[in-house]
Amino acid sequence: MAFDYTTRFAKALGDLHEEGRYRVFADIERIAGRFPRAVLKTPEGNREITVWCSNDYLAMSQHPDVLNAFQETARRSGIGAGGTRNISGTHSEIVGLEKDLADLHGKQAALVFTSGYISNQASISVLAKFLPDCLIFSDELNHASMIAGVVDSKAEKHIFRHNDFEHLEELLAATDPDRPKVIVFESLYSMDGDVAPVHAICDLADKYDALTYIDEVHAVGMYGAHGGGITEQVDAADRIDIIEGTLAKAFGCMGGYIAGSAKLIDIVRSYAPGFIFTTTLPPAIVAAARAAIVHLKESSVERDSQQRQAAATRSALISRNLPVMPSKTHIVPLLVGDPERAKAASDRLLAQHDIYIQPINFPTVPRGTERLRITPGPLHDDALIADLADALAETWQHLGLFSDVCETAAE
């Protein structure tokens, strides 16, 4: 009897619907020059909305220097890159970008990928494969791309409790001191907005002779005097063997990268399938990213304004007794605790208040911690913040969400 593929797929999708985790994408067109305003396109017509969940944290995708770099390079070089780096896709812009990124993090070299996911998956897996009998120690809340890299490496892995360096030391101390080790963690965890104890983890790496690999995707451009991330802010970049980052968030473009020693970068460049067999980023995108990096190395205006508006948003929501989860960074998470209610809140905000905030559900966050993840930017002015607070308070009241959720968030 033939296998019923359609029924199997339908059941899997039905399971998502039953759990309230089925994802519906909104058709949104951002308005150049008017961020965070966008146009929502629906069968009933189009209307303007305010986006409160973008990872374009500093609105650099709209910055005149970034737009000009993209347009001028596209006119000069065309759109596509022409192939993979190994065939015909190495162009002067990407060579320059890798030098810029190495300089940003104080490293010998850098390597650019098409996305942050690929840079993590490819780099972690290749790194471990070239260390015989390698052990990987991974924070339990690491991003899916890091987990994919650990799994693909086929190395023995040990998971330490989130940001718990004492548990990490227990695991390190219990292993063979002669085996090579890699500690894999993030600097800033984007769903909770908390920061890793970077120096404490580096101390353990020194003590137990382990390499360190840090994901800075939600921190590059955002922290440090030149936008080098948390590692720059806490003066730890020289203690980290590999810094991984993205061009798609604070820098407003797309792509991922790693920075480290020349030999280590060359190993990944030479052996990672995710790099070797992927078409290079287009010159215009790369030029735009370079313009964003150059600007944010010199300017703290955007970072300072973003931090100010994030703090103002947090205060406004707390004043309405909304369940703001603890965070001292630019991430403002609002606990809901149930996937269906999180979606209902998101739907009402969009339908009744023209505010777009996507719900965050499992597997992105653990079950029971579903939330709305708010990312205020420098262009979310005080009037928009007041509108957001009003809309959330009305939504919470309408849906009956003012309950023990607030007490849970404060714990």
C-alpha cells in the first residue's frame, strides 16, 4: 500500500494549529524614510501600521549612507555576485568587508557568509571536526543555528545551564583534561535580553584549555564604543577565539560572519560546505553593510537614542502593570505564557491598534514562556511609545490577561 504523504503532512500542520503555534506571515512593506512605519497589505486593502518587533535595531537599513552605498555599487557592479567565492564570486567589496570586520573585533581575519545561521552552523561543525575527540560545551539557550552546528559536528556535547558558569565548570572538571574543548555561547540572548558572564566563561576556558566561540548577532553595532558588541563593551574581545556576528540586525543589511585568527578562519574557509557551495553576497549589499559598519564605528548617536527609547518603553509598560520580563538590554519581552493567547494579543494589536508585534512561541522559547518581544528603536518616539502602552493595556484588559502572569514576570 502506498504511503499517504498528504495525510502525514496535514496531520503535522494540524498539530501546529491545535497547539496554537501555526505561524501566519503578515504581508508588510516598509516605507523608506519613515521607519518604523510600514504598509500592511490585506485582501480588504492596505493600511499603515507601526512595527515594534524589527531586528533592524538602529534603522540603519534606512540610513542615507547605507542607501547611497547600495545604489552606487549596484549601478557600478550590477546585482548578483556571479557565483561562489571559489568560482567567480570574490569581489573587492567582500574582501574589504572582511578587513572591516576583522578590524572591528581586533582579529587577524574574518569570513563572510550569506546568513548568521549559516555562519554558526558551518563554523561550529567544521571547527569541532578538526579537533580530534573534541568536546563541545553549549549553553542550553543557544540559538538553533548553534545547536545545528554542534549536532553536525558529531562531537560529544555537554549542555550547561543558562549563563551558569559554575555548572559549566562542573562539566569541564569532569572531563579528560587532554581532550580538546570548545565552549559555545551567546553574548546577548535575544528572547530574554540577558547577557552572558563573558569574563567568567573566559576564565574557565583559560583554566581548562578550551577554545571560546561567542555569538554576538544581537549585540554587534549595538554595544561597545565602536559597535563591536558585548565583547568590546566588557573588554573581552581578545579573550574570545571566534566572534560570530550578523550584518542583518543592527547593521541593517544581510549576511553573517566570523572573526578570529588567520589560521582558524582559513580552516573554515577551506572546509565548510556552507561557505564553499553558497553564492556570495551581492556587491551592493556588501557595500551597504560596510557603510553601516563605518558609520557605527564613529557614531554613538543611534546606540544612545535606542537605549534611551528602550528604557522609556520598559518604564511605560511597567507603569501600566504589564508583565515586562527582566532585561537590561534593548530587548523588551512581555510575558504571555500561552501560545494561543500570545497570538490573540498579537492579532488584536494589529487589527485594532495598527501595531505589529509577532508572538514568540515554542520552539523559539520554552513552552509556558510564550511572549511578545518588543524591540524599540531610535525612531520609536515618545508619542509612539505612549500609543504602544495604551494599546497593550487595552489588549491585556480585553483578553483578560491581567492575572498571575504579571506576578510571574516580576519574579
